[in-house]
Amino acid sequence: MAGELFLTGITGTWFDAGAMVEQIMKLKSIPIQKLQQEKAEIQAKLSSLGNLSGAIRDFISLFESFDIEEAFSGKKATVSNTDVLSAEVTGDAPEIEFSVTVNRLAQAEIRVSNGGVSDLSATFSASGTLAITYDTGSGKETFTVDYTAGQTLEDLVNAINSAQNRVKASVYYDGTSYRLMLSEVDVGASTVETDTAGGVYVIEVSGLPSELGTGLETLQSAQNAEIVIGSGSPITSPSNTFENVITGVTLTVKATGNATVKITEDYSKVTGFLEDFVKNYNGIVELVDSMTVGEEAPFLGENLISGVKFGMADRLDPLVELGLIDYNGETGKISLESSRLGELLSQDPNKVKEALSNLKDSFLSFLEVYSDTFRSFENSFNDRIERIDERISQLARRLAQEELILRREFARLEAFIAEAEMLRERLRQFVTTLSEMMRGGEGS
């Protein structure tokens, strides 16, 4: 029974029941040890196979995410003076070179109240409603903000900012008084340019608290950005970004001045893919070697694993024929011939495109077969581990029962030996006493 206590070695003789049971159980547990060793070997195989399967799936993802048409239709823009402007292009942009003159940058309108308070703690003497009008160029938007007697300039600023998102309200200190300042949040939201003489403004107000005056003064005029491409007519934008001034070309101006923009083919995605291809390819070669080469290799001599390495090598022909990669026969690894790639992309990019298309089709079909096969192998290994665990559990339960029985039997045997030892000692003492009595009788 569980919890039973067996005392061994109490006879003081050569017989040690506990030690004998332990030796017997060690012998009986050898099958469990063999199963555990088998499990460890399967787990080692499963771990290395999992690493290889993961690398193959990553390789498949590389091919699946590589859009060949997009990679060969990319364009890039080079700007001669990036302090003046930057350029972004899409695949629709033409391969041209053009000059850009930046005449002016976009500028937000900033206006302040023509009156102010001498102390920020000063309060308004009366209640009212402030109306703010924002002219987008295609229409006017009006927002109203209520204020009450006893409120401060800062209270009004917070109320304005909470009520809308066209105008940013702030406190402006002119050295003498604190005034309400209103500025455009997004300079590109309005096409209106300030014309003080003509009375044209982006921001206008009515209903100011009397402490802040009767209207607004202009600190900074609203201004649209203006550029000239080549010798063409001026082009304006309410912001510093000019979208699609030429098909697929967006310019962002930073300062007045001149710059040249050159648009050319961009094969960086092609180069990036091939660099990643080489990295993934060599990574799988290293994994296969670690699994199949050397006495400690978990899959030593198993052709299914080494077949990945040799199968990939057989599918390199599209790149080898163009001289795009160098194959090392000793290690099985490859390297990218970057100079040859650049030469082909500049002279005949369609050859590279066709080679990559063939490579993608060939590798995807090959890798997907191995991915499915290894997934089945992993499931099989997991099933074997489960069966071994169950077998170990069964043997462990049986051995525990056998150990309990042995300890009971040996405990009884040791108790019997102890009783026999006590009987032997009593007989010895009896014989000794009898012998002494007999010697005493002879003397009398």
C-alpha cells in the first residue's frame, strides 16, 4: 500500500533487503531507460526536422511574396539638391530628367486680436458668442464658441481648440498685453492667399470679448507654394506637396531654389530578392549538413533529408546560365554575382525577369512537396513520442507495484532472519550454559 514503511538492515547481518530490492529494480527499469533513450533520439530528430521545416516555409514565403511584375516596374527618383525638394515616384512615372525652380513655400495665415489684457488672470466683463470663419477656397466654414463673464483668455483659447480643428488658438504676448492668436492647423486645407489690401483672409472673427478688441491683425499672410518645371508656367499648391505634377511623380518642396529630378528604373527589389534567396538557400544547406553529416548527425545516411540540398542545386540552372550566382561544389553553397546582375539589369532586364520567373515556379513546387512531407514526418514523430510516453507510464506503474511487493516479501524475509538469528543466539547461550554446568559437575 502507498505510505507503507519498510525498515531494512535491522538484523545487523550480511542480509540487506533494501539494497537487494534497489538492485532488482534497477535491472527491471532497464526497459524504461531504453525507451527514454529512444524518445530522446526521436526528440532530437524532431527538433532538427522542425528547424528545417521552418526554414523551408520561410523560403516558400520569400517566393510567394515576391511580385515579379512589380519588381521589374519600379522607378526611383534622384534629386540633385535634397535641401530644396524631395521626390517620390510610382511605376507609372516616365523615365525623364527635369529641372524644378521653387519660387516660394506654402505659409499658414496667423492673425491676432487687435486688443488684449495686461494680465492672464484678468476676466471678461460680459458674456457673448465668438464666431470664427475659415475660408477653404471652395467654401467658408463657421464655428461658434460661447464665453461668459468671469472667464479668462486662456479659458477662451481652450474652448476654441475643443470646438473645431481648423484653427489653432494660442496666447500671444506682444510685450505689453496678452492677445488671442489664431493660426491655420493645416496649411494645405485652404487655397486662399491673404490679400490685406483687398480684405481677403483665411481666418476671420466676430463677437470678440471687448477686452480683446474689435477684430484681427495679420502677423503672417497665407501663401501657396509655387514651383516652375523647366520653362513652364508656375504651378501652385496650398501645401508644400505637389502630387502628380507629372504622372506618378510627387514633389515636396523644402526651400526656395533650384534642383534637378532624374527618374530611372529601380531594380532594388530584384536585387533584394536575390540577396534573400542566397541567404535562405545557404541556410537550408547548413541545416541539411548538420542533420546528415558526422557521426552525431540525427539523420545520418538518410537520403530524404540530403535530397533537399541536392534538389535545390538541380534547380539553380536559370541563374547559373546567366552567371548570376556562383555555386561552390565543396560546400554546396552559392553566392550572388552582383556586378553581373547589375550589367544584365541595365542591358537586358527581361532575361533576368524570365530567369526569376522560372526559378520561382521550380522552387515553389519543389519546396512545397518537401514541406508537406516533413509535416507528415513531424506528426509521425510526435505520435511515436506519445506512444513511448504511454509505454513508459505503464511500465513505471507496473514496476512501482512490483517494488511494493518485493519490499513486503523481503521485509518478511528479513524479519524471519532476525527471528532465526535471535533463536541461534539463544541456542548458543544454552549450549554455553550447559557446557559450563557439565564442567562444574565433573569437578565435584
